[in-house]
Amino acid sequence: MLNTLLRIALGTLLTAGLISFGLVVSGESVRARSLFDGPPANLTPLPGSELSGTSTQLSLDGQTTRCATYDAPGRTVQSLLEHFRELAADQTPDDSPYLEAVQPGGATLVWVDSGLQRRGVIIDEGPQGDARYRLLWSGPPTPGAGPSLPLGITPPVGCDVVTSALSPDGGTALLSTVGEPSTAAHRIAGSLEAAGFTLETELPEDPRRVAFSFRSPTHAGLCVAAAGERGQVRISLSLRPAR
């Protein structure tokens, strides 16, 4: 884990990356039943929220993770973000980071609570314009479990996978390395090509941020490499079934 607070705000380029490309739980979401026991006590839904679906088809940093989807009538994406940002900051131990990724129309937070259990929330706008959110939670850490790239893609040497939210069809991972964004992007591109993907765009030589899309016959993805503090580069890699 990184020793400093990890905050990533990659703007428009990450709208597809973290919402459409994978962190929204894929697979059919079943309607809530009376047997659904709900999220843990430290991850309670906001008053007035309406449970709309549950799913277990998500792996958060290698941990099997449950998900509950709630509609939030009358609330905005920003108000939900502020609430869960405070919750993440309160629950995160001082020596651990939490992940914040903000895009137009949505946001994602992932953190580790004092019991070393993963918690998270995905916020976006529902079909009727009201905000909705997905609470994510996992059990105690499993020995040997850890973040990984979607579909078993091998990360380049020198790139550490910081956190991941994966479904059977793809998902999103965040990586960290040192150097220049363009160099990091080329290294990620090499791993993708070795896994059978084709780049759809040329890699720009931007000193601050490099973004490119890629695909295979079955999947499409987006990668963004952005300069961070003290020479670090933050990389978002997202993958979803091709349309």
C-alpha cells in the first residue's frame, strides 16, 4: 500500500474508465429479497435510500466482494460524494490511503477500515436523473489475495497494482510506478499487446498525462497514465466487454 493519501481526479477521460468500463458491477443484478442481510454496520445506507438490487460478482483487491445498489431520491452526486468521503476519511487508518476517483457525473471511493476490510462506494446518476450509489464490502483478508489486472493481464515489471475492482467480464485497476507518464503508458501498452490487445490510438508524448484505448475481439479498454507527486505516475486501466 502507498503511504500517502491517494487521490485521483482524471476528469473526462476517466468517465468511461471507472464508470462505463468496469467499476459498475457487471452481470445481472437480482432484485432485493427479504433474505438480503445488507451491508455491515459501518457502511449503512443513507436515510431515504431505496434498495434496488444486489450482486456478488465483484472482486475488490482479490477479495470476494458484495454489492448493494441504492437509489437516492432528491440527492445529488456531489452530496453523496461529500458524505462518503467523510466516512472513508473517518474509517481509514492513518497509515493507509483511500482511493478517490472523480468524473463528471460520478465518483468512486475505495478504502480499508480499521478491521483491514475493504469498503467502497460507486456513485453515479440513475436513469431518472437522481443520484444512485453502490456500496461495496468484503470480509476479512484472505491469505494470498491482492489486487490484479483485469482478465489476468500481467502488469509490466516496475508497475505495482495498487487496487482493483474486477468482475468476471473485466473491471478497473489502478497502478503506480515512477518515471514519465509516456514511458509508463508504453510499458502498459506492451503488456496489453502481449495479452492479445490492439491499440486503437497512438500514444501521445505528453509530459503530464497520456491516454489511449485498446481492444480485442471480445473486450475494449481505456488506459490513463498521469503524473503524480515526487516522480510517481498513477495509471488507471479499465476493461469491459466489447460492444
